[in-house]
Amino acid sequence: MSSAPEHLLNSVAVITEQRQLVSLATSLIDTIEQVMGCRQVAIINVSALPHFPQLLTSADYSLPLDPLPACVKACVESGEPVQCLPPGCCKLALPLKMDDVVVKVLLINEIEPDNTQLTMLRAFARIYENFARVVHESQTDSLTGLLNRKAYDVQLLHFFACIRGDSNSAFRFWMLTFDIDYFKKINDNLGHLYGDEVLLQISQKMQACFNPLDALFRFGGDEFVVLIYNKSQDEVSALCNKLLAKVSEIHHEKIGSVTLSMGITPLSLEDNPTSVLMKADKALYFAKENGRNQWAFYHQLINQGELAPPHIDDDIELF
């Protein structure tokens, strides 16, 4: 383990200059590998359990997903570092907390730390927690608690990375956009405080419909986006139907039940953050212009001739 003060300070500086959760976690892994001399480090997102854990690992560390090491489960339950000593491979699990709740576990393989090393690892974990809280707040909508527009590009790039890593992922990852039908009428008739209450209730309905592997955003106003992880088209349709049903429970005698118009498009490696949002928005506006309180798939509208395919201008202008 390197003990040079300058090296340690540089490591802390690298961690604290990060402004995205993924790069912050990567920086923590790199720092522990360099300072502690470890080569097998992973951060496990335990909020995704019991579906399956999301891992961020060092390049040469392959961690079995099932079953998880016993020390990870014990760490989540106790909220304290846990070491296990299976034959031939020692593991250390340290909790990473948000508001005193364990949300991730730092797992280090082949390590038996002494008290000095354990103190240093705890300190690195605290630094990560403090800056993760700052980054999380900057990427979170203050009213609904959903992700905000600032977090969109990073999350979408993560989904594209999942597609690149799975040749069978076509039509398994989706973008869903929606807004609230006649939301201006809600604000005008009932006031902005009630409008905010509707937005908050919709965010709660979203969290009840989608799972932790999906990314839920409020872009602003009454515009929402969901990145749906690894679902078939039929499963996406079922989720839309479930969301409409739950949102219809938001009712006021002056306006009736709240309804949504939704547009969905599959993610493709041919897309970019702008093009995929444009496709979902076109499907949303089709749903809104043709009855509201419904959803539409962009690719189906193209295939049925309801929407014109995107125009590609192949003229070359020399200048």
C-alpha cells in the first residue's frame, strides 16, 4: 500500500472532481486499486436487488452474480463492514450509504486489511458518500425526487452500453415519454399547488409501476421520460396500461381523472440522445392528437404509414 501523502491527496482530489455518479464510482475503484494495491474491486448497486445487482467493476474482475458473496448480504443487513474468508479468496464488503440507508456495497476481493488499511477504506467510502450525495442532489428533481434533465445523457449512454454488450438486445430497451393531458387546465382551474400535488402523485405512480433498473426522469413542467430496461414490447404495453390505470386514480371533481399521452421508441445503436427523444416525442404527439389517454409506438406508426420516416438529406454542400 502506498503511504505517500501527495499520492493520497491526489487520489482524493480525483474523486472529488467527479460530477457524475458513474465516474465517481469508477474513480473510487481506481483509487482503491492504486492506493491499496488491490486488483479486484467492485461496487454493487444493492437497490437493484432482488432483480439482479448492477455492478461497476475493475476491468479484470469478473464477479459471479449468483449467488452473491455472503459478506455482501451481511453488509447490507448490518450496515457495517463485513469480511468473509472462504477457502482461497478473502473478501471485504463495505457499505456505501445515502441518508443512513445502504444503497451500494464496495466489494474488495483477496484482501485481509489491518486496522490502518480498514480505517483508510472507511475514509474513502465516506468521501464517496459525501460527494455522491452532492451529485445526486444536482441530478434530482426537487419536487418529485425523480432524475432531472441533467442526468439524462449519462443514463442514456449507460443503456446504449447495455445494447452494445448484448447482440440480442434489439427491441429490449425503450424510451417512453409522456405528459399530462390538459395540465394547463388543472393549474388554471385548481391552482399551481394542486398542480404540483398531481406531479408528485404521478411520480409516485411511476415508481410503483417501474423497477429500479429503469431510469425515471422529470424533464420539467409536466414532461416525463422513462428509460425501460430489458423488456419485450408486450411487457412495455402492459406497463403503459398499468401506469394509465394508476394515474386515473388521481381524481378531482372539477377535472375528473388525470390522463396521460405517451410515446415509445426502442433504443438503437443508430440513435443518439437527440434522435431517440425526437422519435418518442413524435409518437407522443400522435397519441395526443388522436384521442389522448393512450400510448403509441414510434416504429409501429412508421410501419403503418401514420408517420413519415425521418428525412435524410444526402445533398453535399461544398464551401
